[in-house]
Amino acid sequence: MRARLALLGVVLLSGLAACGTSPTSTAAGPTPGDAVGVRVGQSSLGPILTDLSGRTLYAFTNDQTGNSACAKDCLASWPALVSDKAFTPGDGVDGKLLSETKRTDGVEQAKYGSWLLYYYVGDQGPGDVDGQNVDNAWFVVGADGKLIKKTP
């Protein structure tokens, strides 16, 4: 009986520990209502698009004609850069390339040139590019609106 109670205790403690925050994930990024800006920041890949905090922004090559191919499970790892306000061009950004498009869930997502913008939850801080070339489909974006396909 004591062995069963001890085992039950271990299982319960393991379950509580699993409820903690994962050390490999970061905040999903801005939520609708936040003022959101895009700027050019420095990384090991050179100058790339980031948010105003320096968090790297990515494009998904499976997105076609301005429509997002990233939904549900995909968005858990690749949160869209969204806002219900206009996106603000920051340092180094061509304001003519920065726009937004309405997602199927009704939220406005940032678009730069022809690319919708996303975060990668595996990036831990400003300038990280851990999402670069994931699945040969996710790439950082340069100030000119073109994908940067080199690897760090």
C-alpha cells in the first residue's frame, strides 16, 4: 500500500512539473491591440526584419498569394505577427513594403513585400535565428523584402 501511495505521489509531482513553462519557448509575440512595429535588426545572417524588441521575423514559403498556410498546430510554433492597429515601419524598413492582410480568423497579420511575417518560438532572444531554414520552408526576410536563404 505504501509503495502505491509513493508511486501516486511521484506521478502527481511529475504532472505538476509538466505544467511549468518550457525553457525552449518564448512569448508568442504581440496580441491584437498592441501597437506593433517592424524594423531592421542585426543577426548572424546580416540585417534582417525584426520587431521593435529585436525578435526575428520569418516568412513561410508555403504561403501563397498573401494567404497564410500556417494555422492551428503550425501557429503554436510559428505565431503570426498580428495587430488590430496599423503596423509601424521602424529603422531601415521601407514603409511602402509594410502592410497587413486579414487572416481567415479575422486578425490582421503583418506583410512585408509579398511575405507574411511570423515569429519562431524556438528563438530565445533578440537576434536569434534558430528558425532559419526549418523544413526548408522558413526564412528570415531582408529589408528589400527578399528571403535570406543562407544558414548561420
